Amino acid sequence: MQTLLLRAARSYRRLPQQQLYFPLKKRIQHLLARIFGTRLLKSQRLYFVTINGQRFKRLILRDTYIAAEIERNLERFGASEYFPALIARHENEIWLEFIDGTPIQTADERIVKQIADFYAAVYTRAPEQVAAAATPFPRRLQQHLRFLHQVGVLTDEAYQDLAAAAVRLTPAHVWVGFDYTDPVLKNFVLAPQGEHVCAVDVESLGSYQLIGTGMVKACMRQLGAFRHVFFAHLAQKPVPNFQAYLPFVELALLAAQTQKAFLQRKWRYVKPALFDRFRHPA
């Protein structure tokens, strides 16, 4: 036993770790933006650490509060097959088990159904139906629209139409709870046996979210061609019925995403024409 402990201690002292780097061009752009710009930027660092032949993920965040929130969210899911196991949290640092799964390159019907199963597990974890007026979501939507008008993304007429649409589309009650808010394919891997997907970007698991936001974003980003498969498969699960007020979720997400893209200077995602369908309902 003592020999094993000494071997593990020596392995830990060497701490063979590999930092995940972006391409050089992107790192230079990031550095210049941090020094001279006003873009919203991520500040976390990610390492893959090998100890005694085992791989772990080491995530260092700027803020202890954010790390503690990630810890709380993961602990609510316990030994879930859909997220990596939490090893430890110390101040602003999170350690996780490394998921040795298969990266997902493209979506097909099987993958889409597995992602829908993932969301069903997330949405059924302590959801709560509350009065919409008691949540920040209607006010947040109006503020996002106001900002987009102030900076010139929305014209006067478009802003007036959308502000009215936001009021019209706001339901009396909404479902709040857990959601996974960055469902791009690169944030999922297939489990070793291929029976389910696992979300590896644990920072994207949020509590007290407007349920349905993650699924709508998934359809907006990469799974749009399989939208009908996605929602039909989810409808077979005992999930909260956010589809009853789906247009509100869609408008709220579009306004939030457009504002974020503007502040990040990602101009290809700033598309005022996407709001037209909310201005002129059929």
C-alpha cells in the first residue's frame, strides 16, 4: 500500500498536464481584444491532467462563485451518465473525470434522439412552474430588445413591433429549472458503448433557466434539419410543456444571442432579419 501511495505521489508531483489552446491566430486576436477592445471574452483555462495513467479535466475559472455554482449543479445530478463525475472543487478550480468518448462530428437521427434523451434528463430534474411576471425573463427580453435598438441593430419600427410582440407572447406561467445552454456538437461525446451522449462542457449546465432554451438553441445552431425529430422524440418524455409557449422562448433566445454576438463582435450572427417572423405573425 505504501509503495502505491508513493508512486501516486511522485506521479502527482510531476503533474503531466496539457493545456487546451486555441489556434495561434485566435489567441493573438483574443490578447489584442483584451488589451485594447471592449469585446466580451472568456477567461477560463482548461488542462488535461494524467495521474497514474488516468486522465482528468482541470478547469480553472476566474471566479470562485462560478466554480462553486458548477459544483452545486453537478452534485444535483449525482452519478449521472450524462455529465462527467466531479472529482473536486477548490476555490476557483474544478477537477472532473475525463470522458473517453467519441467526438460527434455530424448529426443524424440517432444522435438527435440521444441529445433529446439528454435534454429530457436535464428538464425533468426538479422543474418548477411559476408566474412569468415573477421571473426575470420577460424583463430581460425587453431589455435585450431595447439595447439592440439603442445600438442600431433594430430600427425604430422593428423595436416597437418586437416590444409589443414580447408582451403578446409572454405566457402567464413558465417552467424554470436546469438547462444546458451551449448544445453545439463539440460539447457532446458518445459514451464508449455509443448508447448515449455525455456533455463535457459542464459550465453550460445552468440552474433557474427558462426551460426549453437549450433545445431551441440546438435547433438554431446545428440540429435544425432534425427539428421535427428532436421535438417529436422529446414529446414522448415526461418533460415540462414549454412547447405551449415556444415562440416566447425562441424570441427570448434570439434577442439574448444577438445582443451577445454584438458585444462579442461576432457580426455574422447579428441578423436583424431573423426577428421578422415575430413582427408579422401569420
